[in-house]
Amino acid sequence: MADVARQAEVSIKTVSRVVNDEEGVRPQTAAKVRAIIETLGFHRHEGASMLRKGRSTSIGLIVEDLGNPWYSQLAASMEREARSRQHFLLSVSAEGLPEREAELVDALVARRVEGLVVVPASSIPSEAIRRAALQLPVVCVDRPLPGLHADTVLSDNDGGTRSAVEHLAAHRHQHLGFLGDDAAIWTAQRRHTAFVQSYDSLGLPGRPRTALGPYAAGEVSDILQEWCSGTAPVTAVLTSNNRVTLAVIVAVRTLGLDLVVVGYDDFELAEFLDPPITVVHQDPAALGERAVQQIFARLDGDDAEPRTLVLPTRLIVRGSARRAARIGEGRSGDRARHTAS
């Protein structure tokens, strides 16, 4: 900035005013300064600008695990959307721990982020996030936080689960199983409930066999072995997210089970497996974009009551459900030890 001021024969303050589009500089002088800036290739120091304005021009994101590809896609789409408004994205992982999430909320607020997007680690809002929602826009993504004054962006968990169950039933699978993620997670609960309701509404025989995590080492294999035995074996399994899908695929291959797998969430190389895996696709990029757009809507003056946006899912049909199911009748109401009550 000193070089620009020297060549333009003006003060550094004048250059600063031109760079920051402030008033108080004659048009001829401003044009001269801009020409020299262009020649020298000068770029404004964003950090200094943020400090001067007393705000960070950044958005905070707290997820469970940035190493999970689903969260990585969410963060990437949010970063693009924030950048289009000249904002940065600060992304951190809470590792599924409510106490760590609370610490991260306080840390991001202390760094004066202008908005906060959270994939909640708990179904109960912490005091930290309650305080944050009083100071700046907060959006919950993927999971709601009842009682928090904040917007929410969700996928259609019920519709996505129902489409998978109907697809399996259409391919003559009558005895289905559901393997869900941690029982404490809202999406696992929601998809489990939707699975049972869809099973019953289609009039499929017996009781649906279901299990929710967390799972001990080898437990997924034990569950599948039990479900696939007896006179009315499960012929197809729906999983509740990509991590559970991969655990089931490994168990099926290791045990040599004749079992169809349909997963919730798409994952890398799913279409190249043999058979390719049919999935319920929820779009993390769309969720991220809508969350950031909602943050900026609030920053731009939208003071309406908190709203919940539910984005549609899509069943991506590949080869994994096309094999004919084994036909066999078992005792009505047969239940394995892992059937949910």
C-alpha cells in the first residue's frame, strides 16, 4: 500500500479509502490510484480489513467428522456458497461429542463468525448454542434441535426410506432387515421408524428385523448370520448410512451370504461393485448451499420465524436389488434377538 501511495503521490489513508470503496476521495484521484494498483498487482489484505471492520466475514461449520465423505461434500458446497458472498468457511469436527460441540460453538463465536451451521451432536441444545442463536444466525443441518430458535435444513428421511422398502418389495423381497447407525442419532431413529412403518403398510409378512448401533467388533456379522438363518431368512437389508453400508458389504462378502444390500447415502465406487449398490441419495451439496443461503437471508434482514426446509431424496437404482429373492415361508412373527421392540 505504501508503494501505491508513493507512486500516486497521495497518503496511505487515501489508498485505503480507494481500496475499501470509501467516500472522501476525488474521482480523478481514485482513478489514478486504481490504475497504479492494477499496474503493481496490489491485493487488499483481507485479514486487516476484517479487523478494521470489527467482523470476520466468515461462516462457521461444525460437523461430526470431516473425514466422512458425506460431510466433506457438505463442507465443500458451503465453502463455494460462502465464497460467492466474499466470506470464508471455518470447518471443525465435534467427533459426535456434545461437550466438544459446545466448546467449538464458543470458539467460533469468539472468532466473530457471522453465522453458524451445525450438524447437531445431540438432540438437546447446549447452553453454548442457545447463546449463539441469540447473537447470530444459526442453521441446523441434517438433524433438528427442538427448542432452539434456529432454521433447519433436512433431507426427506421418511420418503427416502419408503422408496427403498417399496423398491425391495417390488423385487419380491418379503423378509427385510434394517441396520441403523447409533441409536442416539436423530437420522438413525427417523429412518428406523420409517422402515418399520413402510414394512407394515406394505403388508410384508412377520415382523421387520432391525438393529441400531453402536456395534461392537464383529456384531454386524453376528446379526446378519442370525437374520439369514432359519425358515424365513432375511433376503435384503437396508442400511441407514454409508458407514453402515460398508460394514454390511464387508460382512456379506466375508461370510459368503446371499443377501441384497441397499444403502442410505451414496458412496464412492458404489456403482463399480459387483453387484452395483442401489442407494437412497440425499444431496449434501444441496443441503450445504441451502444452509448458507439461509444464513445470508438472515444477515440481509429476514426476521421471520425459524423455518424448516425439507429437501427431496432420490433412489439411485443399480444392480443390487435385481436378483430374485429366495421364496420361502416362515412362522408369522418370527423375530431375531436384534429385532427392535
